[in-house]
Amino acid sequence: MKTIVITGSTRGIGRGLAESFLALGCQVAIAGRNVAAVETAVAALAARYPGKVVGAAGEIARATDIEALWATAHQAFGRVDVWINNAGMSIRRAPLHEAKTADLEAIIATNLTGVMLANRIVIAHLLRQGGGQVWNMEGFGSGGQTVPGMAAYGATKRALNYLNKALQKELKDQPVQVCTLSPGIVVTDLLVGDYDASSPDWPKAKRIFNILGDTVETVTPWLAQQVLASNKPGAKVAWLTTGKAFSRFMTAGFKKRDLFAVASTH
């Protein structure tokens, strides 16, 4: 029975992963910055999986809060096998020169500083423990994609790609594996919140999402299964592969999907 820690797991992809790992028999520690949200999520999940769920609230960019999350999981379950750095944020989609300084500082703190701190702290603990895995979550920009209005978010995710490769070299021949999780386009509040629904760009974006995207309930069970099955340094689990994307575009005229109608029912 593995113990899984998932940052940013009170909603969205993180919450879906928590539920999926629990359904597979794992023990899970969830986390988020809002105390009430963490307590509510823990209560709901513990009602279905008693004795297998704990949680801790805190900021991913604060080292003491990361340490507290590790301690919560370790004290409850005795060890941590898999740590998933899922916590992330986006800001209003707009040219970089229009972004607010506070927004830029916040996205860097969460998406980059927080991930680096979590890797530093968790890798050290896992080495002392004797082994384990860290999975860092990719996002738009990780593969070098660029679109107007996404400079800040994409830059933080591109940096994550470099971080993963560097950590994998640093940990060569060590019992700690640094791996990459790529969920693809998942319809969540984080994704939709980047767009102004009254903007002329929204219908085009929505069409692309309906072709390439999926719901949390579709993606996260598969991701959880693949994570548990992976046991090699530098592993990458990707839902939306190039082949799958090509196939989706080729059949888009025959398969009509409305993920936003589905998402609104959950």
C-alpha cells in the first residue's frame, strides 16, 4: 500500500488524482492553501476511505509548510512513496507588459519557487528514507509552445522541464526518481479562468479544448494507474500524446464533444 502526497489537491486535477489513488488502495495526503477547503476535502474523502486520508493547509512557496505536509503524511502513514507537485496557478491571459507585478510574483512563487522548494525538501527526505518518487506536473509551455498572453505561465512550465532534467542527472544512481506527469488539456477552473468568455477569442479556444481536452474524471484514473506502474528514473506519463492529438483533429468533424456541458454537471 503506497502513500501518495499531492499538492494542490482540494479541487481539479489534484482532487481527481487523490480520489483515483484512493480507489486503487493507496493512502493519500492532500494539500491546499485554504484551511477550510482542505478540511472539507479530507472529510469527504475520509467518509469513503476511512483511515486512508490526511491533509495539511499551507503555501507551496513556504518551506516550513512543505515540511509540515511531509510530517503530516509521514506521521500518519510511516513513509511517503510518491510526492506529486501538482499545485499551480495561472494569471489573466494578457500580454506580459500588461501584467501586474503582484500577479507575476505570485505565479513565479507558486509555479517555480514552490516546485523548487518542494523538490529540495522532499528529495532530501526521500534520500534519508531510502527511496521514493517525485512527480512534477507539466503544463502549457513545458514543451516550448508559445502563444500570446501566456508568457508568464509558459515560462514557469518551461523552467520545470529544465529542472526535471537537471534533477534526474543529479540523482543518477540514487534511489530517488524524479519523473514527469503530463495531464494534457483538462477542463478545470484553472484552464477556463484564463479566458474572457465574452472575448472573440473564446469560441476558437473552446473549439480546440473540445477537440483535445478531457474531463478530470476521464484523465486522472489513468494517470494514477500509470504512476503506480512506473518504476524507473526519468519516467514520463503523458495523457495527450502527439498521436492522440493528431487522431482527435482528424476525427473532429465526426465526433462532436462538449466538455463544458459535462464539466458543468460535476
